[in-house]
Amino acid sequence: MGLLYEMVLKKRKSAFLMQQLGKGNEAANQNISHKMLDDASTHIKLKIQQTTY
């Protein structure tokens, strides 16, 4: 009984860790997307400034 219980706990723990890792990757991807958008908007603003002067 004890061994089976330990195996179930290990599986749950690894599933939880994989889920946390997935959340970390998702957050990192969102940060990268925001950075790319910021860079693009800055680039566009500079282009607009260059063409208006």
C-alpha cells in the first residue's frame, strides 16, 4: 500500500512541476511578445518622426 501511495505522490508532484514549468514558459513567451511589440512601436514612432521632419 505504501509503495503505491508513494508512486501516486511522485506522479502528482511531477505533473505539478511540469505544469509550473509550462506556466513559466508561457510567462516568458508573453514577456518576449511584449518586448517585440515595444520595440516595433518604438521603431514606428521613430519612422514617423523622421518622415514628419
